[in-house]
Amino acid sequence: MNETTTLKNIQHTPFSDAWWDYFLNTTASLNKTSVLKDCLSRKETAFMRSELMGIIRQLASMRTTEFGYRVFLDGKSLRNAEMEGFYDLPPKENESLEAWSHRCLNDRKFGLIINRGEKFSPELAAMVSKKIQPLLDKMGVPSLGITFTIFIGNYGWTPIGIHTDGRGENVLHFHLGKGGKTMYTWNPEDYEAATTEEERFNNKNVEKYLDIANQHPFGEGDLYFMPEGEYHIGRSDELSMGLTLWFNNHSKRQLCQKTMRVIIDQWLEENNDILPLDTNAVEDISHIDKALDLFGIPEDLQDLSFREFLKETYKDFRYSIYSNGAFWTRPFPREENFEFTLETEVQLVQPYQILLVESRDKKNVHLYIRGTKLVFNNHPCIHDFVELLNSGNTVSIAALKDTLDPSWNLDICVYLINSIYLYNGIRIID
């Protein structure tokens, strides 16, 4: 077995522009599995662990296995009925992973996997976005964006066995501790020569192949990078938490499929009415008209060719993920409005920008705020309003109102700023 680690780079501040150059050199431009030591401070890992415990609480209150939420107890995946009991044991406020595991799980072996973690904690997503932005500036944004998966527990071997991830999926794992973890990877030629095609994927007979594996141990504050196509499995004997970023640069076909899903998600109205039986002659296709009426496609897009319509749809998706720091899942909106006054001060959440695009007919303006699109009538003053927010400076509601048409009252300004607030675009300055 080969043990591979990378020494801490003491020359550059972690996640600075120069540090990401070091990262790209170490990983051979995202082509080499590597461990980078001591990249996160203990204060940062403590904050991130606390946010992950909050996500477990959220999922318990929602009582859902949506978002790829899976729980393994003593090596077995909990079924829906068993999950009901698990939801009744959420972590308490400020309770550590260790205390919760002891109180509710009697220190048994368990594992939690949660997909699309960026949806649950806007603060955690913003923290990660700020760290990876220099990398995106250097390498570009994956065509389907970025998402992160959360791994929690002391489950031993990853329950799904030796496997590879999807094509185009590079992995950057932030290890939050407190316990360590070890990843085992195999050179494709060696592993495929040692296995049959039937046993190759989701292979749980791990020990048989450890002598030809590469071993990558890491601990709290370390980063682990793995390129696509690597056979791998993780081992977590100690209680630990990890946040794994997926850079989703998929195939041409998958990008087309995503674009088609955006059309459905954005413009197809929810409706469960049952159509009557079609009594028309076979050449009469009018039966579908009432169904097609469910597409609320804007007027300025209705006369486009199919190809141009797809490009406009992709443009919409692209602006959404760029406004969200490349994350393709937007955070849950806030549940309550804020009582804004002229004296209230706000600031754009960094490192995001509100992206503004005029509609093709110039009648509307689209504001993209952390993955959410808001549509307003196109007034030049709204451009000025957004520009002031995008400066990143602390600004008062009075200053924002001064950018708007003088005939508009305070309620219009409050409506605009509250819309941005609800979708996590700004923070209130106390």
C-alpha cells in the first residue's frame, strides 16, 4: 500500500490567489489525487461543524429524505419507517456531534449522507463560495455548476463499497474533524486487472485489494482533492464531519437534458387536471392544445426558433448559477419579512453579485439573486439601485431610495429591498 500526502504550504495564505496556483500545481491542474494540510483554521472547522449540526436539525423538522438524505446505522440503511424514529432525535442547539451521538445513538456506528447541502445554510455556502472564487476565476465554472455533499459519522468503510463517481465530477473535500479519515484509491489499470467486471463496482471486499491501493489520510482542517474516474473508498473509524464539493462538468447530452428540465421547471404550470378521452380523427392534433397552454413562456421568447429558445433558457440557467457562486441549488428563502426603515443599513452578501439582465424586448429587467430570478418592469433607476448594492458597501435604505424615481414612495423601495433580503442577497447591519 502506498501512502500519499502533501505537506502544508507555508508560503501562501490558504485560498488566496497564490495558494490556488499552488493547489493547481499540486493536483496537476485537477488531474492528481492530493491532500493539502492545515487549510482551515480550528475556528472555521468549528463553525462549519455547527452549521452541519443545524442542517441535521432542519431535516429532522422537515421529516424528509429528500435532498439525498441517507442514514446508515450499524452498516444498514434505514428505511422510511425507521427514519421516523430518527427524526425524533435531532441534535440540540449547540450540541456537539460527539454529545449527540452518545445521547441519541448510544455511540453506535452510523453514517449520514446529505446531498445539496448548500441549500440549507446560506452562511456556510457563502463561506465556501468566497474560498473557491479564485479557483473558479482561474479554471472556469463547471457547466452544471457546483454542489456539496455532507458526510457525517464513524461508519468505517463507505457503505457503498469501492466505486467511481460520475463522469466529469471532480471532488474537493473539506475535512472538519474532529476525527480523521482515510481515502483509498486505486490506479485504474491495477484495479481493473485485479477484479472481474461483475465485482468491480460497489465492491465491499475491500481488504482483498488494499495491497495495491494508494492511502490518503487526512485530519481536521485538511483538504482532499480527487479527480474524476478514480476508484476509491473512504474509511472513518472516528466521529468526523466532511463537506465535499462536486464540480459538475458533465457531457453535452447532460447539459441539453438540464436545459430541457429548466424549461419545465420555469415555465410549465403545475396542473393535475385529467384530459378527456381524445375523440378526434388521427390527423387532428388539437387535443394537446390545452396541455400546451400550461407553458407560460414570455411573449418575447415565443417566436424564437427551437435552438434559439434553448439558448435563451441556458442563458437563464447560467445567470442563475453565476449569481449563486456557481452553486446550482439555491438556498431556501427566508420565512419572514424585515421591518425596513430609512435608517436601516444593509450590505450585499459577499462574494455574490446581483446580476441584472434586460428581457429581449427591453420591457422587463431580470434580477438574479443567489440563484433566484426576480422580474420587474424595466426602469433605469432599478439599474442604479442594483449598482449601489453591488458596490459591496454598507448602504442605508434612504440612500437606496435616492437612486429610485423621485415619484416612487418608500413602500416601493422597501418592496425591492425586501425581495432581495428574502432570497438571501443582503444582510442587515446591526
